[in-house]
Amino acid sequence: MIDGINTIINLNFVLLKIIAIMKKMLIPFALIVLAFAGCSDDKAKQEAQEKEQEKTALNEVIKIHDDVMGKEDHLMRNKMKTDTILTPGPLNTKYTVVEKVTISAVRSKLMAADEAMSKWMQDFDAELKGKTHEEKMKYYAGQKKAVTRIDSLFGVVIEGSDKYLKEIQK
Amino acid sequence: MLWGACKFNDEITRLPIAGNRDVATKVVNGQTVTDTVYQTIPDFKTVNQYGDSIKSVNLDDNIYVADFFFTTCPSICPVMHRNMLKVYEEFKDMPDLKIVSYTIDPKHDSVAVLKKYADKLGIEGNRWWFLQGKKEDIYKLSSNYLVTFPVEDAKEKFIHDGFFILIDKQKRIRGQYDGTQPDSVQKLINDIKILKAEPEQK
């Protein structure tokens, strides 16, 4: 019986030792857990921020794309007018050789602008699967510049073709 | 574009008819009568996602909904076609209703590309055609669909504005809807039901 009591006392002693050790470890352990939780929190915040930046950057590109598409009607209508002028027929004979050569050049410029936009749309990748945040932001910045150049090109060729088509109107 | 349906003398609710109109006179049973002749969608030459030739005649005796898109469109087209799917699903069992989507980028949107696009949307059979034609022809055709209505509405419509256009069996324009807006698409669905109830559309 005394052995049993001694065993219980020893066990209690061990238990108390374990509790004391755990108590000593508790705060550092809690600090580690909090640190990790804090890190995860920060990481989640950072990811959310990056997604928002990517969304903004993509929307900026799409907006310019939409602006260009809005001009596409005008470009195509002017291109079709040049087609009509250059197609052999009663209208075609009303224009001088110089006018037809110039209209042909105007038509080529309209087609080149249209082709540039068509190619840009085919090549544009809105999703960028597997790319890092930095790669995505760099890509969107590059595409914004590219589509802005095409937007300017559209403006120039439409204005030029409007002007010339009005000048030679019969 | 919200048009109210109208009740005419025969008390049937009918949708208005859009586009240009002319007055024509004709002799019927010895009497001269005047009739209104409405603008209709002209003939066109296209190819669908199966490589089949599709012209206006292939839509005879069908009510149909038309739109203009291209497969690489990153902005409004995905929204439009998600909404068009609702129209497709709603009228899956109506044999005389079709949907036609004309691509405005035929250079990239080949028959194979259109088929892949249709497959991705889950479109089978001949209820919804994705059509490819010469770009200039499609743009010219679009001006027949994208009329301003009412005529007094000064805002011009553009091919890439996301419109759905409802065409009756006589190839007249009966409605225009913003394909990017769910409530406008719901109105289209309601208007198709009204149109189908008109005697000339049975």
C-alpha cells in the first residue's frame, strides 16, 4: 500500500512537472501560433490586394478595347465606301486616277488598322493561367500600351478617311 | 429599349414592328387598299459551325433572335451569350425558334473555331447557329438589324453594343434588347411568347 501511495505521489509529481513545463511552453507556443495566424492573415490580405490590382489593370485594357470596338463600325463603313469607289462601275468612273490611287491608299490604311486590332484580339490572353502576379501586371501594362497605340491608329485613319471621302464626294 | 406590346382592334396583344416602312396601294377584290410595307432583313450568305451554308431562306417560318459577336471578345460577348443561353433553354422545345449569332471577326472565327465555341457553350443541333460571312457583308447586314426605334431615338446603334434583335416569321424586326442586361433578356423571353401568340406567327 505504501508503494501504491508512493507511486501515486510520484505520478502526481511527474504530472505537476509536465504541467509546469507546458505552462512554460504555453506562451511561446501561443506566440508561434499567433505569428503563423498573423502571417496567414497577411498573406491572404496580400493575395486579395494583388487580385484587385490585376482586376483593375485588366479592366483598363478592356475599356480601351471597347473604345476601339466602338470605332470599328465607323472604320468598316469608311472601308466599304472605298470598296464601292474602287469597284468598276458607274460610280467608279466619276473619280480621277489620282483620286482612285489615293482612295486605294486610304483603304489600305483602314484595312491595316482593322487587321492590327483583329490580331491583338486573337493574341490577347485575359486569363494568364499559371502566371505570377508580377508577370500578370507586366503583361497587362504592355497590352494597355499596345491597344492604346491601336486606338490612336484608329483615330488617325478614321479622321483621314472621313476627310478625304468628304473631299472627293461626287 | 423597352417597347410596350400593343393591343389592336382584334384584341390580340402584338409587338410593335420596327424599321423603315412604306405605304403601298394594291387592288383587292376590285377595291384599292393601302397597306404598310415594313423593312425586312435582307438575304445573306454565311456558313454555320457545322460548315453548312446558311442563308435567309434557312430561317423561313422561324422566329429568331440575332446578335453580333466574336469568339475572342473579352468583354461583353461572354455576358451576352450567358444570357442568350437562358433564351436557348427557355425555348428548347419550340421547333420554330432559332438563334443566330454572326461573328464580326471571320478571319479568326473559322468554322472550326465556331464549333469549338458552340461546344464550350453546350450547344448541339440546329437551334443556335454561329455564322461566319464576309466581314463587310456582316457589317452591312447589321445596319438592317440595328435600326433606331422609335425613329425619333437619335442614339445610333453599333454592332458591338450587345443587342439581341427579335425577328418574326416575315423577317420584320419586332424588338431590340440589351443582351448584357438580365431584365432586358427576360423581356425578350416574354416578348417571344407574345409574338408566338400572334396569328401570323403560328
